[in-house]
Amino acid sequence: MSSAPVPDDARPAESGRLVLAGTPIGNVEDASPRLRRLLATADVVAAEDTRRLRALAGRLDVEVGGRVVSFHEHNEGERADELLDVVEDGGTVLVVSDAGMPSVSDPGFRVVARAVERGVPVTAAPGPSAVLTALALSGLPTDRFCFEGFLPRKAGDRARALAALADEPRTTVFFEAPHRVAEALAAMAEAFGPDRPAAVARELTKTYEEVLRGTLGDLAARAADEPLRGEICVVVGGAPPRGPVPVAELVPAVLARVDGGERLKDVVADLAAGSGVPKRELYAAALAARGR
């Protein structure tokens, strides 16, 4: 005999657990009823910026019922156990960031990791995500993607980070500050090639939401001529699949490694696996080159 579903408003409140809740990334109407309830009923609300939290609560016409504490990147480690002690005593601790889901380029990861170590219950009240919103609006493939957060600020570190992603086949999402987006796009065009498709999404869900689509070269030029303002996500298409490497290009590498003392069979197997060429063809070409 099956029982009827329990209405959401009849379910018990999250008690004795840590709750990560998504907050609006722009449009306050995206706040869920569950977020409103948690703000009003949680014993402790740990906020990245307490002033922004109270401003959000005011726009939602919600009175925060519990104690409000600051919870940011500089105090997350030391405050984690304090918050989890509340949970172990049966209280509800709500963690919110300034916008979007906690722990996604925002505080939250350390307290969740510590909760797992201590065996403290953790759940989430899902909500808006700038990463997923930008990805969905980009017009680029969404079946496989990765998130890289903010690029390093220094040019050399940024170039190295992008070089490591040059062959990434998945669509990649970045966060970027408006005053650095032009140089970031220029660096991406250099590392990935100016013809790589991309999108720049800014002010998502807000009044002046805008998504610019095109190649990295075009977007970099536009950002250099016309400064972009607001919260920005950059979405870059994955690297196109590379064709097989010509066998003749691999032969010198084979011979150099064999001259260094490695077995021909082992070298051929290694290089063939990494390049996609048939082992038999590479082996025959190497033998022919050695016999010349």
C-alpha cells in the first residue's frame, strides 16, 4: 500500500544539520521558498558578507531569525568547528555566499570537508548558479564542461594556466573581474587560438544582462575597445579533436629514444598510444629509417 506524497510545507525543517543554500545571482525573484524559510528559521546564518545578507533579507521581506556570523575565505577554517558544534547540538546552520551556491569559488568547501570528517549531516538548498546560467546561455556544447573559476592575476601565471588548458576538449567556464576581462580574453586568444568559439556573459539575470558570442579574437578586440562592466563569466568552447600525427614526424623521436638505450618495441608502443598512429606502421618506419 503506497502512501501519498508529503507536501513540502509539512516536512520537518532541517534541524541538526549544515545547509548550503543558493542565493540569487541578480534577480531577487529567483530566491526559493526554501531559502526564505531557512533564513527565518535557522539557528545560525553564516554569511560571506553580513551586510549583503541583511540587504537580501530586506528585499525578500524576511526577518532573519537566528544569529548571523561572518563566514568568508579568511576565517572559514577557524570558524568551521564552531558552526559544526551548533549542528551537533541539534541546531540548523545555514551557509550562504554573496550570490549563487556556496563553495563554488566562494566559502563553503572547508566547512563541508570538516563536516564529513566529523560525521555531521550536510545538505543543500539548491539555487541559482552563475556557472550553469552562463553555460546554458552560451550556445556552446553543454554535455561535458569544466569550471576553472578565476584565472591567476599575474600575466605569467595566467599564461601557464591557459597553456595547460589549451587541449581541453570540454567547454570551460571562467569567472573574471571586469577590469581584467580584456587582458584575459587576449590571453585566451593567444593560448587557445583566436578562432576558438566563446561567449562573455555579464550581469546575468539582472536588468542589463548581456551575452556576447563570437570567437576569442573578436571578443578580445571588442573588450579592448568597449570596457565590459558587471559580474562576468567567460565560456570557451573545447579544443577541436586533433588529427593523427603523421608517422614520419614521430620517427626522429623514436630513434632518439632508442639511441638513448630504450627498446624499440617499447618506444613505438608508447608514442603510438599517445599519437593515435598504428604501432605496426610506426615500427616499420623506424626500422626503415635505421637501415638507411
